[in-house]
Amino acid sequence: MSYNADDCPDSGDTVGTGGGSAAAVGGGGTTGELNCATPTSPGMTRQDAVVMHGDGGSIDGGDPASMPPMAGYEPCDPLIILNLFQSLSATTNSLELQMKINLHLKALTKSPYVFLVPILHSSEEGLIQVINDNVLEKEIRFSINSSHFRSGSQHNGYPFVIDDLNKDFSEVIEMVVGNKHNTLIYDILGPKVSKLQSQTSTTSASSTSSLNELNFTSAQQTHNGATMAAPHQQQQIALFVCIAGDSLSRSRYQFYIDDTFRYVLGHLVTAFELYEEKRVRDQCQNLLQVARRLLGKIGDLGQLLRGVMTEAKELAAAERCSLFLLDKHTGELVSKVFDGNEASKEIRIESGKGIAGYVAQTGKLLNIRNAYQHPLFYKGVDESTGFKTRNILCFPICDEEGVIGVAQLCNKLNGFHFDKCDEEVATAFSVYCGISIMHALVHKQVQKAEARYKLSQELLLYHMKVPDMEVNHALEAVKEPDREQDELYRTFPRFDFCPRDVKDHALSVQLAMRMFYDLNFVGSFKIHEYKLARFVLLVQKGYRDTPYHNWWHAFSVAHFAYSLMMNLRLIERGIITKMQGFSFLIAAFCHDLDHRGISNSYQTQTSSPLARLYSSEGSVNERHHLSQAICILNDSSSKILDGLSTTEFKECIDYLRELILATDLANHFRILPRLKKLRTEYLTEGSNQRLLLSLMITCCDLNDQVKSWKTVQHVAHLVYAEFFAEGDLEKQMGLRPNAMMDRKKACIPMLQIEFLTTVIRPTFEILVQIFPETGSFLDTIDSNRVQWERVQNRAAQQQAGNDSETSGNGTSESCNGCNATAECCDFTCYTKVND
């Protein structure tokens, strides 16, 4: 709708009797005027009734100098102005200021109504809050930007001309004051300031908007004793004054407005700026509350999406909301929830189609003020549902990678359309939506992963299923041992007992159960015997058939833990609690569950599934062993912790976690300085008990090295079989294995001597320092080291003989390429020498 001054029947008369001035009076700024008459009789159109012109000139090119001066109006009583300014200076509340100024102008003009329309340059909006002294229940915002104005020419003398009175503006005026009276609209100009100045200025709004690009220049001259604005002073529209009146009142009203705003404009604009700052701050607080509520719903994606729509409708005061998520596989927008309710059928929109599709494709917000005039709007939905869509605010929801969804708000309530404020809120809100939805989607994936994990654990336990016959046989053997077993039980607690000599799996299960009975854990913790037998059998089946990290290793470690508690009387002496002892024994049995025969470094280097699951936490293998242990302990048929209270259960699992993770030698070396400070008299103080448990579980894990030479040799064979197999895998992958894992480079005797010297002896020295009665361990370690030195010397002598034969007859009979002089001996060479 285009309004022109020539359309107004009385425009010539109004301008001809001229009284309007284009001067900037003092600090008040320049005033222009829009005579906005609304239809008052049938048959008169709005085009006929609206007159728009500026001050000091005619639309058709009249000479401003020929205009009569604005004379005959007495200035306002200075005392009244002073009282007004005093009352205004007592507050910075923009609502109170508007009420006082409105009443002041109303009293001077005898007009039925007066109201101000401040221009918010940061958002290019007009704002109406107060009519006379009545504050509107809901403030009214409408768009008003530079496209509505063009610079006036020197010919007509206008500082600006309105090409097209904003339809919103005229509709807003009619909505708030009706059409009983004509409304005169005056513009108040204030100095334009730079961005830097705007931070401290009290007379102008922000200068970042395109509206501020309108510069007004006037010549230095005097009119009615008032000084014009300084040459080339840039100005911008600060606000509009709307007042009821006719064309004859125009000049008189302008005089009073000039006389008032020359004193109060700066304070008033400052108040508007403070109001906007407070609004933005409150908006941020509201968004934080919204974010808190949304993040509390990430456990249920459907509930979260309904919450997003509800919050969006309330924040933007919209009638309806729909939310679409982007299907990354098909590129379509998918919605299962409409206006907070579950849709009967899933809705899919192709990428780039419609308003939502366009926003998803471009990632840009779209504010449509008239839906039916927009080319992307599809009217068919309204026709089928009977819903009338007036305006739409559609915005993207993004994560760090791009658009993940689109929200679409329909029909602004208590307003003509969605404004800049709504756009700001939607943009900020979309960030919180993106975070919440991404967390919900990740949470959903985690839930699915947990469900799959539980299913896999159930499958694992199913294949580890223990027949009832085995359980009953184990229980009978423990309760009624034969003569041979009875003799074995008597020597079983001793340190020099070798669990690897047992050989029979059924007997090892019986001995494992015996440990729980001998330490009185069955009675103390109310362990069901049937569950205990099944637990031990499940643990046995949970170990893979690897050369070293198998059931026999676990049985050996558990036996050493049992022997420590029995021989050193750790529980009876109060060095550890019974709960700690119970957890200690369980951890010894479970510490290498489902070990695959490969090291942590290999897991991490090859990005194995276990590494992807646990590498961020460290100790990849140990965390998997802990997970498997908890899985068995949670199985209803092997739940030996059933008799514990909730507190005791948590305490037991806590100890179990610490002890299993402590079997990683990397953790052992990390706490070694603290372990060296342990003393017998301070074991029960602070964290010393936990340090002692960590030390003992490490000693248990290394206990093969304090057994007989025969056992030490056998264990070395098993360990290096695993090491070399891992080294072979690394070579196949094009990696360079560690020297100890390369069967062509590892010198086993030398590596064992180094291991005994740098790891085994220092660790057991701490144990002997705390418990002197274990001093024989050090003697055994030293004896085994001497044996390894002999093996190394024999291998070197044999290699020297082979080298001599080679130099004599030109042939080589070295043991599978063993080069002892280079300290290189493969595993076959080591076996042959010891045979």
C-alpha cells in the first residue's frame, strides 16, 4: 500500500498555511510531521485520508522561504518545564518517563491522546508501551527500517519523505487508539554517533542498524530565534510522537513538542536503552531456565521434542509449533510430534521443499509476515485442516556439524507478526535446542549400546552356562573330601604350594571354593553355596585358552591372595577388614577375565573394539576384566554378593574396581614411591590400607616368580609364547614390535634377569619390609636370577661353539639362528638349551 501526499485533498492547504519548521531547536533535534488521518465517514478510503509531508516546504516544490514563520505561540512556562525535568530526572524507568511526557503534552495540547514510539535501531523496530498514562498489557513491536524512508531533495526542503507508510505502523495506530480521531505523527531526530560513542552516549541509540545510515544535513540559519543544527551534523530518528489532532493543530503541536524534547530527549533515549538492556538480560535468564528444563528431559527424545515445542511457543508467543528432525540418510525432514501431540502418521518433507525444507537447506532463519503471499507456503494444509496461518517464523536447529532440525512457529499472538525480538529469541533458543537434542540422540545411542551390551553379556553367560551336574559335583567334593583331597587341603595354604601342579580343572574348582570356606567368607557374608559353586565355575569358563592369561593364572593369583591372608593373619590382626579380604579374593579370581592374550599397548595401537570403549580411561584390558567380573556377579545364578546390604555392596564393588585396576603395572609404577613409604605400624591410617591392598594384588599377580625354578621356567615359556604371538601380529600389520615381543630379537634369559631385578625384587622388598616373615621370597627371587644367569651363559657358550664350527667347515648349526653374542636368542633356542 503506497501513500502520497498528493492523494490528500487538503494537503495543499495544510502546507500552504505552513507553520512546520525543519529546524533543530537546541538539543531537542529536528521534528518532521506525518498527518495520518484515518477514515471517519463511509466511502472515504485510507489513501484519501492519509496525508504525509515534512516541515518547511511543500510536496509540489514550494519555496521554504515563502513559508510563514511559526508565530503566535507562547513558550511554555519555564517553571513547568523545570518541574517536568525534575520529575523525569528522578527515574530511569522508560514507562514512567513516557507517562509523564504524555501527560505533559496532553495538558499543553488538550489532545485526547498522546503516545511515543521509540525507534530501536539495533533491531529496526518501533515500540509502543504507553498511551497517555496507561501502560499496555503487552508492548507492541513492529518493523520500521530504512526502506520506508528516502532522503529529501534540496528542491522541496524536506529532511526525509516517507515513500510507503509501513502498513504495520498504520494498523498498530488504529489498533491502539481506534479511528475516532486523526493522528498526527512527528519524528524526533537526535545526533547520530559512532559505534564507540554509542557505548557511552545518552542521546542516541546504537548506530549499527541500516536505519542509522540516514544522515541529515541542514544549513546554519536562525528561525524564530532558534539556532539550526550545526553544518553537516549527522542525525538519526530517535522516536515518533503520535498525538490526536487535525491539520490546523499541526504547527501548534509541533511548537510544544520542540519546546519539550529539547530538554528531555537525551534522558528519554537513555531510559529506552536501559530498558532494552534489561530486556535482553531477562531474556538470557529465561533462556537459561529453558535450557535447564530441556536438559532435564534428554532421557526421553519424544518428551524432549514436546518440551522444545512448548518452550518455543511460550517464548515467542506463537499459536502453534511444529518440529522436524533431519534424517541424515535420506536428507528428509521427519516429524512425529505436531503441536505437542504425537502425530498419527510420520510426516516427511523433502530437502529444499516448502518453508521448512528451505530453512533446512540454507540454514537461515525465515520470518514470513504474510504466509499466503509467500511463494514457499502451501495453502493445502490450511484448506484441509481449517487452520488459518497468518505468519510464520521458521528457524534451523544446528549442532557443530550443521543443521539437525527445523522448528516452525505459526501465528504470533497479541501482535501482527513475529518481530526482531522473536528472531533473536529463536536464534538463541535454537542453540539450546541443538545441544539438548544432540545429547538426547547420544543418550539414545548409549541406551541402545547398553541394551546390546546386556544382550551380548546374556549370550556370553548362556554359552558359559554351567550344567547343574557340575555344580552339584563341586559342592559334594568340597563337603565330603576323600583322603587324597584331605591331605592336599593341609598343604594348600602354604606359600610353597604350587597351584599350577594341580592340573585337574574339577579339583581346582573345589580348591577355589575351599578358599572362601577357610577364610569364613561363606558364613560372614551369607553366601549361598550353590551360587558360590556356580560363580567359581563361571569364572573358570570366563577365561580364554591363551598360553598364560588363563584360568591357571587366575587360580595361582587367587591362591597367593588366600595364602597371604591365611599365613599373615591379615584379617585377625586388623590389618585389613573382612570386607576388604573378601573383595581381595574375588579380585584375584577375576582380575584377568576374558583376557585375549594381547597387551594394552597393542589394543590402543590397533584401535581394537576394547580400546575404542576404554582407551580414554586407560588400562584397557583391566577395565574389560572388571566389566566381565561385574557381569558375572550380577547374574542371578552366581550372585554371591546377595547377602550384602546396599552400603556393603557398593563398598565391595569399589574395592573390586581398585584392586583389578591395580594389576596394571603402569598403575603400580605410578604409586611405587608411596608404596615404599608403607610401614607396619601405620597400615591402618588414612589410605594406607588401600595402598597395601594394591601392593598385595601386584605381588599376587607376580607370584610365579617366587615359586620353584621349575615353575619359573614353565611360566616364562607361557609368557613369551603370548609375547611372540603378539609380535607376529604386529609384524603382519606392518608395525615394529617391542624387542621382548620379537621372537628373532628377544633374549629371554637376559629379559628375565632384568625383570627380576627391576620389577620383581623391588616389589617384594616392600612386602618383606612390611611383613618380615615373608623374607624367604627374596631368597627365592635371587636363586631364580642365578639360574637365569646360568642359562644365559650356557646359551652364549653354545653359540660360541657354533660360531667356531661355522668358521672351520663353512656351515652353520646355530640353534635356529640364535646369536648369543648379540644377546639374541629366540624361544626355540632357549627351550633346547634348557632341555
